[in-house]
Amino acid sequence: MGEAAAGAGASAGTEADPEAEVVKLLPFLAPGARADLQAAAVRHVLALTGSRPGRVLLAGQAALLRALADLAPASAPARDAARALVNLAADPGLHEPLLAADPGLPARLLGRALDPQWPWAEEAAAALANLSREPAPCAALMALMAEPGDSVLERLVRALCTPGYNARAPLHYLAPLLSNLSQRPAARAFLLDPDRCVVQRLLPLTQYPDSSVRRGGVVGTLRNCCFEHRHHEWLLGPEVDILPFLLLPLAGPEDFSEEEMERLPVDLQYLPPDKQREPDADIRKMLVEAIMLLTATAPGRRQVRDQGAYLVLRELHSWEPESDVRTACEKLIQVLIGDEPECGMENLLEVQVPEDVEQQLQQLDHQEQEQLGREQLEQELAPEPWLERATPT
């Protein structure tokens, strides 16, 4: 977890009563404390967040958590304090004690993430993105979003989609925050409101060149929206036209025949020879899954087929180096080239799978996951949560 993990060794000399030692730090975190002592105290707290025992110790310290959040924003210690909160929120097992110790933490973090003048707004957004992975804090955040007045979700989307919204913070982590929130039906209802034009504002960010965190969060948001099959016709239609934005990151510099080229959306025709596919395998998989969801209904399958999606997926499958993405691509291709389901089973999201068939599918999925696990071990890959991996340093 970036600097915090690297600095964890600084706390190795903690005394026999660690909790008492942490309490002793409080006077040095108070407003008006000497700047050098305040900075040293915050660095010690940040070092503690680099280890699991240190995070457990800090998560129950209500006064200390509030002191960290209340440091003057312009001070150097405030940056380390913000990073300490990011690391604490990255530990799912600590969300409950964190919120119990400081119930107002999500509201304060949200206000700071959306404050265009707050210098550590990116860290606030990252802490919220970490917190919102779990159902309880995600629900608490959605309750904040529902407060009367200017919609907080609208402000979040505005900040995400406005270049230079905060001159001192890029706010990339607002995207995974929005993705986590979009797991909630109320958030999807907001995002898919035809009168708000929210999805249309997010679509260009699937090609955002400067941050895989922002691209991944936006693609995750779009994928979650695609679970709402009642909106598929609107999403695929001219008002949104989502499919080219999902296909373009998956496309390479292929040279299709004239006949094949005419089947593709205009934005995917005659791509330059230096066109690169999305470099992040997790994002490529989410893009494929979003398209798969759009094929859940017969009209959706027809629209996806008619826009030449198979051609892009065929070339992606030939190129794809990651086995799990290739498997997702194969499943989607099978849907596109296969026969239509029998009458009464056209909507794949509403099909009731017989129990024995479901058990067989679960067994096959388990075998597939075991195979993926073996391949990962062979490649010496260490499993790591995506968001922790992307925590700012």
C-alpha cells in the first residue's frame, strides 16, 4: 500500500501497551501543536497503518481518528493523515469499528472529496472508494447521497467529468467510488435517468488515457448499469449508443475487409495502425462482461450483432493473453453466433435455471477457477485486491 506499507517498520519499537502509546499522540495532533511534533506524530500513525495489528489498534480510537481528519488542510501532516485514513479504509475487516468510532467519517470524507479547494481530495476519494466496497458503509454513503437539495451523486459525477475541477487533486478515485455505489439500485436509477444524461457524460472516460483507476471505475459503473435490462434498448439506441464506447477499447489495429468494415459502427472503422487495446486485463474483462449483459434480451442480442461486435471480439480473442478474459470473450462469442433461446427464455437474466443444471454449472465454474489459480501460481502472481493495489502513494 505505497508509502504506508514501506514505512511500517518505523513502529516496530512500540511499547508493551500500544493503546496507551497511541493515546499519548493525541496532544501532538491537536490544533496549535508544534508543527514538527505534529508531523512526527502523524508519520508514526501512518507507519502503524502499514501493518494489520497497527490498523486494528487505530480503528477503535475515536478521538485520534477525528484528530487526523481535523488537521489543517494546508499543513504537510494533513497529507500523511489523509493517507493513513486511506490505508485504514482499505482493510474491510475494520470498516465496522471505524464507523462505530467515527460515524461522521463518511460524510466528512465525501465533503472533502467534492470540495474543489481541498488539497487532499484524492486521498479522501480513495478512502471512500475503499470504504464503499462493503455493503454497510456503501449503504451509509447512499443515505448521504439522498439528502435533499443539490444531488450529491450529481455533484460527484460533475466533479468526475469536469477537467480541472480541483486544481490540486486529479480525483481519479471518484470513479471506483461511483462504481461501488452503482451496485445499489438507487444509484443505478439515478445514472439511468433519461432526463439527466449521466451515462452519456461518463462514456468518453472509457478511453481516458492518464489513469487506469478512472477508466476502470467508469467501466465498472457502466457494467453495473447494464444489469438493468429494462434500459438496454435505450442504452443501445441513438440516445446513448453505448456499444461503440465498450468495443473501442477492445479493438486493435485490425485491417478488416470492406464488407466487414461496413458492419462496424463508424467510430470503429479504419482505426489507425498504432491503435492500442485497453492495457489493463481487469478492465478488458469488465468491458466484455458489460456487452454480455447487453445480450441478455433478444432485442439486445440483435442490436449487438448488427453493430459488428463479433468482428472485434473475434480479433480480441486471437490476441488476448489472459486466460480469464479469453474465457469471458468465448462465452460472449457463443451467445452472438449461437441459436436463439426457445420461446419463454429470451431474457437470459430472468431464466430460472433448474437446480441440477445450476449445480453442474457451479462445478464447472469451480474447476475453471481452480485452473486459473494454478496458472496464476505458475506465473508467480500474488493475489491482491485491485483497489489496494491502486492506492495513491
